[in-house]
Amino acid sequence: MPMIFTVAAALLGAAVGSFLNVVIYRLPLGLSIVSPPSSCPCCKTRIKPLQNIPVISYLILGGRCANCRAPISLRYPLVEALTSVLTVLLWLRFGGDPLLFGIYFVFLAAMVAVVFIDLDHKIIPDSISLGGIVVGFVASFFTPVGWVDSLMGILAGAGSLFAVAWGYHLITGKEGMGMGDVKLLGAIGAFLGWQSVLFTIFLSSIAGSVVGVVALKLMGEGRDYEIPYGPFIVLGALTYLYRGPELIDWYLSLMG
Ligand SMILES: [Zn+2]
């Protein structure tokens, strides 16, 4: 596929990553994501278009506000770079089918927003999770997933995580996962079908356990660490989106 499209995908991803920074900051606060334009949180100076070029502006400005020199969080260029890389990978996988690429790009953007909103606030906004269930179901009419698998995905997302949450509660006596995670899994099922839900639960619980154990070792035992589960769910879902069927085949071949 021509190189120019890959470059275009990288630029598209960086631009949308820049928009996601706004979404991540404003959505949980109930602020409009379209107005007013971004300004420096320190001196309130409006950020000019030339100072708002993803990644590049951050590097040119040395990570500081052009006006008051207040430091800008490294998170902003990182989200832009991450979205850019993920978009290129998505293009390499689905670029042959622009409609499919477009649908999964919307899904990808929502997942990136979920990760950082959950890290910041330990919530997953309903507008993304419940909105994702609706959009994902409608989109399934145009993807190989189809509406039947999508509907089963929504139900599997809700049902199976309830089971996991119930089991976790039974074993530890603690609340492991919130309703936000359940709704998020429903949205993933809506976009990618019920198979993705099983895969995502499997991978996210392994990744979550590993990180949980490491955190416990690093920070000492006997305390209660609240690690948001959303980022692990997103990790599982994106792994499925990019390489899921191959990984399932590989796993089944190991099983003989
Ligand atoms: Zn400033």
C-alpha cells in the first residue's frame, strides 16, 4: 500500500490524539469538548494553532507554555504519539477496507480516551460506554461482525463480567470491578462481537493480576491498591482488534 497513506494515517492519529487530550480533560468534568478553544491552565492565554501541532509544538516549546513558560504535561504529546502509532497499525491491518478502518478508528479513539479518563478519575463515562454500545451495534451491520454477534457481545459483556465480579467478590470479599467496566465490555462486544469479550476478559485478568502482584511487591503488602481495571480491558480489546483471531488460532493449536 502506498507510503503516503501510512503517513496520512500517522497524521490523522496525531490530530485525533490532540482532540482526545481535550476529551480526556473535559468530558469527566462535564465541560463542552468543542468550546472554548484550548488555553494555558496557568496564564489562560489561548493556544494559537501553530502552538497546537501534535507532538511537534511540545518539542519546539520545550514542554512549556509559550507565554508564561509554565510546564506542559508530557501526557499530551504521549497521547498524541500513542494514538498516531495505533492508527498506523490500524491502517496497516484494515486499510484495504476504508469503511471498516473508519469504524474501528472511532472505536480506537474511544478506547484511548477510556484509558486515560479511568487512570485520572477511576470512572468510565456512560457517554463512551453506553454510547459505544449503541454505535457499535449500528456499526455491526456494516462490519464482518454482524448484528447477531454484536448483540451477543453486548449480552456477553454485561453477563460474563457480572460473573467475574461475583466470583471475585466471593473469593476476596471485595468489590473488584465497577459497573463502568461492565458497560465498557458491553461496548467492546457491540463493536467486535462476543468472541472478543471472552478474549478481553481472559487477557485483561492476566495482565491485571500481573500488574497487581508487581504493585503489591513494589509498594509493600497489607494495603489496598485500587488499580483501575479499564486500561486492562482496553489492552485486551485492542489486542483482539489487531491480532485476536491469529492469537486464538495459535492458542488452539497449542492445545492441539
Ligand atoms: Zn501559560
